[in-house]
Amino acid sequence: MAWSTNLRWRLPLACLLLQVALVILFGFFVRYSPDADAHWWEEKRRRNITTDLENEFYYRYPSFQDVHVMVFVGFGFLMTFLQRYSFSAVGFNFLLAAFGIQWALLVQGWFHFFEDGYILLGVENLINADFCVASVCVAFGALLGKVSPLQLLIMTLFQVTLFSVNEYILLNVLEVKDAGGSMTIHTFGAYFGLTVTRILYRRNLEQSKEKQSSSYSSDLFAMIGTLFLWMYWPSFNSAVSYHGDSQHRAALNTYCSLAASVLAAVAMSSALNKKGKLDMVHIQNATLAGGVGVGTAAEMMLMPYGSLIVGFICGIISTLGFVYLTPFLESHLRIQDTCGIHNLHGIPGIIGAIVGAVTAASASPEVYGQEGLVHSFDFQGIKENWSVRTQAKFQIFGLLVSLGMALVGGIIVGFILRLPIWGQASDENCFEDSIYWEVPEEKSTVYIPEDPSLKPSAPSIPLAPLVHLVPLTP
Amino acid sequence: MAWSTNLRWRLPLACLLLQVALVILFGFFVRYSPDADAHWWEEKRRRNITTDLENEFYYRYPSFQDVHVMVFVGFGFLMTFLQRYSFSAVGFNFLLAAFGIQWALLVQGWFHFFEDGYILLGVENLINADFCVASVCVAFGALLGKVSPLQLLIMTLFQVTLFSVNEYILLNVLEVKDAGGSMTIHTFGAYFGLTVTRILYRRNLEQSKEKQSSSYSSDLFAMIGTLFLWMYWPSFNSAVSYHGDSQHRAALNTYCSLAASVLAAVAMSSALNKKGKLDMVHIQNATLAGGVGVGTAAEMMLMPYGSLIVGFICGIISTLGFVYLTPFLESHLRIQDTCGIHNLHGIPGIIGAIVGAVTAASASPEVYGQEGLVHSFDFQGIKENWSVRTQAKFQIFGLLVSLGMALVGGIIVGFILRLPIWGQASDENCFEDSIYWEVPEEKSTVYIPEDPSLKPSAPSIPLAPLVHLVPLTP
Amino acid sequence: MAWSTNLRWRLPLACLLLQVALVILFGFFVRYSPDADAHWWEEKRRRNITTDLENEFYYRYPSFQDVHVMVFVGFGFLMTFLQRYSFSAVGFNFLLAAFGIQWALLVQGWFHFFEDGYILLGVENLINADFCVASVCVAFGALLGKVSPLQLLIMTLFQVTLFSVNEYILLNVLEVKDAGGSMTIHTFGAYFGLTVTRILYRRNLEQSKEKQSSSYSSDLFAMIGTLFLWMYWPSFNSAVSYHGDSQHRAALNTYCSLAASVLAAVAMSSALNKKGKLDMVHIQNATLAGGVGVGTAAEMMLMPYGSLIVGFICGIISTLGFVYLTPFLESHLRIQDTCGIHNLHGIPGIIGAIVGAVTAASASPEVYGQEGLVHSFDFQGIKENWSVRTQAKFQIFGLLVSLGMALVGGIIVGFILRLPIWGQASDENCFEDSIYWEVPEEKSTVYIPEDPSLKPSAPSIPLAPLVHLVPLTP
């Protein structure tokens, strides 16, 4: 590949056109929900509530902010682990997410918040948009270092749409429960991303292999991402659960599951290293697998020990995946998965879907209370005659649909992204910021003595003669 | 300038005197608000409320914490982008903000929370103090690298006072709406800082020009600041809005506006670079312009598409400012604006004020509902006969007053700071931590082989011959 | 010491066994609290509440998340300041905290949340578990760089247990007030850790002395920890206070105290340096002392000026401790306190306990209101006849018990950790990540010209001759 990576006109045009289109569509379609509209006074009378606290804002806003941090700092910094690609990791994630949330507000709005010709905007829409974009961030993890920002915008455009269709089928047609998105976000995002990276297979990627490693400080930056994901995941899995016990329980279960993942990841990381040393890749990723694994069941009566078991198993399998499966996928299936999303989102996502189905199947009036059971699984209206086994069956259908949508969608989008017009880098320039960014030159050489601060940095010019000098010496 | 930069007595004395003065003033003036006082039981009876949830704490505390993060981590890390000045950026910001919030609690308290001889302290005071200090952080951005911590303390002392006077005039005399502070915080802070930096013009600053650049890791640290500012800005603009729909709407509008700014900043950054590459300065700053731009109108019925338009325009203009205006200001007007606050806070602040006036002018009972309109703009009591056009007119007065206060205040404070007694550095030592900080020496040379960890690390192989070479040269 | 540091079997086995034990114990003992159980519908009827907002989740969850960030990012990153030990700092903190919170949920649960044979889990348990683990993180600070992850797990196992016993004695037997844990968390954690490090005294630690320093970027990473601790400390001290005014007041007092600590720390840091320069160690640590110092009294009517005084004094004493006491402890008492926890948690913890006792002793119905006084100090039931002086006396007993438990517990645990089976490093390998971690090798040499990014850094000395060499080559 020797296509031009100069995006001077293509990227600005794409951004500007997309943004103008969004403005127009927002103008036609998006208004405030009753809780955010100045007519709130009438709404309060209508709903017969006396306190502003019943505004949805106060139930959900703190969770929203945590989710927001996960998408931008969590995913953004988690991917900075590559030594020469940190600008792109955090910057492209910023770009795709900022575009994606706007587009998701529209597409999800048409599906879920459409009334009298308008999408009604409130804090719940924001959370859902962040969720949708999280699945794009997941897919980005597989492609990290190999795609241009333009490709990411195109992918986001399609993936957000497909995500919303899939989500609609699961939540509104199949009536599936999936609070934290094991299926809709993680499974879908992961297999979509893996399919795309398979289509975009790069034969000569070993030319840039040495850039695929981390540096000491890039690993620390990545830990910022890991920790914010880990800490706020209880908010993620509970953010759109029903008020009260569901939201509370989802947070508790996720907290437990994540804690168990950490011990599992540390154990396996050490056990699989011949000197017993820990590997930062595992600590950065497999510690999070428990959050994915309880994504569906978190709001159910999974029980704290159930959460621990799920987190424990996911942590183990995820670490095993990084050690054995990722190399296998690359060498045998030509799936180049930069961040190992298959281990963090793919397999744990499927586990999460199955755990959700099993937990649903074993729900009973004894455990939930009769009212609790009906409320938790919406066994009313069209679902009035559903049994928990019906629910479980549909949960599994939801998983299969998500996988199907991911594969088909991924193939289509993959081929679109293969077109040689998006400014993608050649194989030897992958994982390299300087293709798309002005990267600061370190000219601090002269200052080394007085300047103990900023990493010495060998001068580029003086070193060149060095190489020539060597043969000259007798 | 060859004045002493040794602050051994001056800085400690200033800190201790200021802190002792604060203790005394707090002792005389500051008590708890009814919501934070142990007499809350009586207050609940008096206000006839049955639940502790009606305590202001639960309405505002999560937003307060987000704002707090913006001031300390947001501004602090955003300014770490300079390669040799990161300690000072985050450390001096910490110092000035910690002093500033205490002083702001007093001065704002006298203006806004004074009852029966006491300032009554509650969570809203904390938010307002953080807001006030945010305007000092903005001004610090223009001066970054060129002033001593002592100068910053002096500036904070004056700027907090001026801010509070200006805020009082705007909110209580002109009855202006300015929820997120486009005028009070951003416009005032920016033009105050720009005026000060103009007065402190340094003729020979190009001597330290090479230190004004960033390094790879300093740019990443700065992105931490950018992202926390970006993510929490919806909390900032909604933190002191009225309960219920206003707070909710302010968050939604800010979220939309910020998202649009990102695409605008990326588009312009790429379009203005001859190779189409992105510039970290724009991504770190212009992406935030939308938050400033909706600072006044966020709580109004700006409409989601209106927010997108504002964010989009601010992102474009801000990036253009970094490319064309900042160099012009420096070369023609002798305004050395280190962080480009004119582009992030100055122009977007003015835009925000105008957007606020226009949005107010176009408010109508149809859009707000009669009660909503009265409530949103406080059209009762002394404002009972105001029309929306009156409101708009006063909004513009508010902008003009803010600009005037900033210029006059900036000139006075600028001349005070020019006195040669504050330990400021000489021109060639600007942007250099080691003037004011013990900076760790990197002696990792000897350890390179066993220590793959920290820093780079000169190559072990090429270096080996070098050592042998030395004796060989005659 | 030349014991094997290869943890390949020991660490995984320990993690897996502990996690399996936790799963089993959770299975037997842990269920959901009524607020998190699907029977919440019945609970609402029983408690006669009509809104989900009265679920404890909405009172405490935002504070919980802030505390959670403090434990994982706050403590984790604060300890990354060592130039070669950042992986271990953030990674081992992650491991011990993830284990510790699970174990704390059990042990604290048996003491405080045990009903009908089950521990009932809710958001308050999570906060308490994080609190408990915070005391382990404090102790870890003294041991940083000198212990293996296995030792940390063992220490956590014991310390969590001892913490919970001590906490039970203080809160339930002595009926002490200690909202932010000046005694239970800080004093106990610090003196426990100091005792352990005394027992583990390493004679030849100066062999690794040069690794005990920081680097420019490690100091910046540490500032992330400092700032998140500093910003969220008001949430920490108020997280488990009574609803309403107590929680509100605790946040206000902590905010004030912390602000005063910053000025005190800066003043002393500059005054104690012969060139008046600031020392990052002080800024990273002593600025936080005010949060510890108001840990007991924060929820009392300490008054804002009282908080300022406490923060001011703690900041001064803490900085003095870093400069004079830490070297003394090491050279004379053989206490090697890596992070200086004695200055940040030890002394300020004791101060906090005394401040709490004094504030309790001076409580009066005039200041609190009769109901407020009874409510604030629980002067009902078995405490019905207590005077404020009785309360104060018991507060002091609480401090003494905490100190006693810390010393005795520390001695026992110290000797257990001295067993030569835990994979601890030899003295010359202390403060070195590569013993326990795969550390990325920087092979960036070849790429220097095209790769301005990752700070290559040639050694300063070898380069000097290079410059002379160049002209010499023909």
C-alpha cells in the first residue's frame, strides 16, 4: 500500500459534512424530554409530584458522568499502551466518540425516544449514547494502529446504526434484559471489530511489530484507563437499570465481579510466565473481564457469590486468551487484534449472555418476590404469560442475533473500509502517530546538564555519525 | 532582569500570612448554612420537609465534585503540556486554587450569602468558589511559565475580589443570567489574564522559546486535563442552575455543544496543516470551546441543535485563533498568551455572552410555558415588568461590564505584578521548573542494562563502541 | 537475602485459594440488603415510603464512587513516584485492594451487617470495605518497594481482620465517633505499617538508595494520585455520616481543612529548602494532611475556621516530619518509611483523634440544638446519660486502643512476613519493578531519527566526547 495518508481535505470535509448533517437532523428531530423542558412545571402537576428530586436527572446523572469518564478517559487511555501511538489512541477515541454520541442520540432516539415526530432528549439518552459508542470503542481496540481517523468516522457511522438496530431487536422485539450490555455492547462490539480487522488483514504487519510494544510510561498511562474503567464499571452496569433495588443491585454485583477478576488475572498472569512475572497487558485488561461478564445479569438476583464466580472465571479465561488465543487468531485466522478485545469483550461478553440466560431461567417468586419478579423481567403487558424459561430462551436468541449482526455488519463495513481512499497507512507505518499527528521533536540535547527534567533524549543528528564512526575505527 | 528568584522567605511568609488572615476572617464571619448546621432538625420542621433528601447537599454535591475535578485536575493537567514546566503547571495551579477558594468563600460570601453578620456556608458556596477560581486558572493560562508563585498568589488575591464584584454587578445589579459563566468566568478571566500578560510583556522571550514546546509525554498528561474538563463541563454549566429542568437542560446543552466542538477542532486542525496532520494544541484546547460558548445559554431553551451550532462555531473559531490570532497578538500587540486562552476562553466567552442574549431575546411563553418563562428568567419581584428584550439588553450590558472590569483590573494588577520584588524569573529562565522546584536528576545512565524500565535508555550496543572510541582519538 | 523471587506457583496459588475461599464464604454468608433485594417493593410498603429515592443507593452512591477512586487511583498513583517501581505501586495496590475489599465485606459484615445468619450487602458496606482497604494502602506506603505481592496479600488478610476488630471496639464498644477514620483508618494503618516495616528492617537498603528517587514523569503520575485524593477527600470524610446536615457538614469541613494544608505545605516546603525551592514530596503528601486531621471531627460542629486551623497545623507538621522526622526514624529507630506515611497519616491521625475529642468535649446544646446534639452523638439508648465529656474520654480511649492494636498487630504480622518464603527481594533489588514484572525494553535506538516520540535519551556523559569526535573523522 502506498496510498496517500495526507488527510488534509478528506478528514476536514468528512467532519464538517457529518457535523452539518447532525445539526440539520437535530433541528428537525431533537427536542427536550419533559424532565428537561421548561414546561417541567406543568409536568410536575401532571405527574402529581411535589419535589424536583423526582426529575430523572437526580436518579441518573451521577451514573451518567461515570459512564462518560469510562468512554473518554477509560477507553481512551487504556489504548495509549502502544509506545508510539498514544496520541492517536486517545485522540481518535475522542473524535469517534464525540461523533458517535451525536449520531447515537439520533438513531437510538428514533428507536426508543420518539414521540409525536420528535426525539425527546434527557439524561437517559446520554447514557445510552455513551453505551452505544462504547461498543465502537471496543471495536476500535481491534483496529488500533491500523486505521485512519477517516476510517474510524465511517466505521462509527455504520456501527452506531447497526448497534441501534441490534439493540432495538434485542430490547424491544425479543424483550431481552441486558442492563450492562454483555450482548448489545460487548459481544456485538467485539465480534464486529474482529470481523472488520479480519477483512482489513495486513500481511506485512510484522514490519511494524516492534512498535506494537509498550514503553514504561505508556503502560502507566494505560493504567489510568484501566482503573477508571474498573472503578466506574458498577455505574456502567447499573446506569439504566430500574430505579431502586435494580440499580443498587447491579452496582453491587459488578463491584464483586470485578474484584474477583483482579485476583484471577494476577494469578494467571504469574502462572503463565516462566519466571512468574506479571504482564501489564493482563493487568490492564483481564482485570476488567468481570465487568463484562456480569453485564447482563448484574441487575438480576445473581447473588454476590454468583458475581464473584463470574468475575473469577472471566478473569481466568481472559488471561488465558491473551496468552494462547490472540497469537493463534493472528497466525491461523488472520485476525490481528491489537488490544485483545476478543479476550476482554468477546469471550466474556458471550459468558455474560449465557450467565444472564441461566440467571433468568432460575429466577423464582421465592427469590424475587412476586412483585419483584414481574417488575424485574417486565412480565406484564405482552409478556404477561412469559415464564422465566421463555425469558431465558429469548436471552439466548438475543446473543445469537448479536453475533449474527456483528458478523454480517462487520463484513460489509470491513469491505467499505478496504477501499483505498481513506488515507490508511502502509504496513510499515502502522502504530505510528507521526503519520497523522504533529509529534513534538525533542531537541533537549543541549540542555542535558542543566536540565535534569525531561528525559534526556539523544539528539538525532549526533547519533547518525556514530554509526558511521564505528567502522572507521581500526 | 536579574532579580533573585529565591523565594525562601517571601513565599512562605506570603502563604502563612494569607492563611492566618483567612483563619481570622473565617472565625469572624463564616458559619454553616441551615442545611449544614446541626440545627437542621429545626430547619426541616420550619420548611415542613420530611426527608433529608431535600437537603441542598443531594441536589448539588455530585456536580460540585465534578467542578472540583475540573479546577484541580482539569486546569492543572491541561497546563502540563510544556516539557519543562509541568511541576509548576500542576503545582502552582494547586496553590493558587487552594488559596483562591478560601478567599472566594469570603468575598463571594459577603456579596451573596451574608445573613445577620455571618456568611452561611453550604455546598453552593463551594461550587461558586470553584467557579471564581476557575477564572483565575484561565488567567494563569496566559501567564504560564512567566510568573512566580508569589505573583500568582497576589494575582489571585486581586482577581478573586474583582471577580466577585463583577459577578455581583452582573447577577444582582444587572440581573443577568450566566449559569456557566461565559461572561463572569471566561470572558472576565481571559481578558484579565491577557491584560496582565500584556503589561508583563517580556521582550526577550524567544530566548526560552525552545522550552515552550511540548514533549510526547507532556502532551499526554495535558490530555488528562482536557478530557476531565470536557467530560465534566456539563456539570460545570449546570452546577448552580435551578433545581429540576434547568439543571437537566444545562447539562444536555453542554454535552451537545462540546461534542460538536470536537469535530470542528479536528476538521480545522487538519485543514490548516499543510500535511493534514492534527496538532495536539488544538485537540487539547479547541475541543473545549463549546463548553465556554454555551456557558450563558445552557440553562435556557437553546435547543439541542442550537447547542450543536454554538459548539461547532466555537470549535472552528477557536482553532483558527490558535493558528492565526495567537501569533498576531504576540508579534503585533505584544500579548504573549502561553496557553492561547484568548482562543479557548476569550472569543468563545464573548460568543457565549451574545448567544445568551440572543437566546434570552427570543424566549417566549410558547417555548417556555408561562410559568417556565417567569421561573427561568426570574420575571418576578423587581423584574416583574421585564420583557425578554430587556433581559437581552442587560445580558449585553453584563458582557460590556465584564470586559471593562477585566481591562481596568488587569492593568492595575499587571502593574502591581511588575514590581521587581516577586521573584519572577529572567527571560531565559522562563518555562523552566528548576527555578522554583527541586527537579529530580536522572542518573539512570549507569543502570541502563539492568534497568529497562525508566526512560529510554540509551542504546546499549551502539554506546559500547563509543566508550572504546574515546581513548582512540588522538 | 538470596531467596527466590520467582513467584510462579506461590502467587497464583495464593490468589486462587483466597478467591475460592471468598466465593465459598460469600455463598454461605452474603445476601442483599433490603434496599438492594428484589423484595424492595415489600420493603417500601413496610417502611411506608413512596419514592425509590429513599433507597440508600441515592444517598451514598456518588460518595462511594469518589472513595473508590481514592483507593484505586488515589493511593495507586500517589505511590508511583518511585522511578523504577511505578508498575508495582499501582499494580500491587490494585491487587491488595481488590482482595481486601472482598475480605472486608465479610469481616466487617460479620461485625456490623449480620442479620439472621446473613451479611446484608448494600452500598454502605462497599464504602466501609473501601475504608478498611484504605488503611491497608496506608500501611503499604511504608513498605513500598520492599515487599513482594505475596507478602502484601498476607498482610492484607491480617490487617483487614485487625482493622475490623479495632473498628468494632471503637464504634460499637467504646461508642466513638470517627466518620473519616482519623483513628480507625489513618492512625491504625500508619502505626501498623510502621511497625511492620520496623520488623522487616533492611540493613543494606542504601544499596538501592538511588532507585528510591523519583523521575520527572513519575512525579507527575504521583500528582494524579495526590489530586484525586485531595479533591475527593470531602466525600471520604462524609461518606458514612448521617444523612442531611452531618454529611453536608463533613464535606464542608474537609474542603476547608484541605485548602489550608496546601498553603501550609507550600510555605514549609519553600522555607525548609536552602534555595527556597519546592519539593514534590511535600506537595504530593503534606497537602493532604488536613484531610486526615479532620477525619474524626469533620461531621461535628468544628466550624469552618476550626477546620482551617486543623488543616494549617497538619500541613506544617507534616512537612516538618518529611524533612526532619523521616530521616531520624530511619537512622535512629530503623523505621524505613518509604512514602513517609508517618507524616501524612500517623501524626495527622493522632492530631485528628485529639481534635475530635476536644470538639466533642466542647459540644453544647446551644451550638447543636438539643435534638442535634442527641442525634450527632447518639445520646440515646445506652448512651442516654452520657455527657460530652464522657464522649471525649471515650474518643481518647479509642485512640489508645487503635495505637495498641496497631503495634501488637504490626509486630505479629511483621514476624509472619519475615519468614523467608514470600518471595521478597534482596536489598539491592528493592524498589525495582523488574523483579516481579515483565518490564518493556526500550529498543527505540534504531528509530531515533524518524521517531521523535518516545524519548530515547542518550546518557549525558558519553555524549560529550561524541561531539568532539565528529570533526575528527575524515
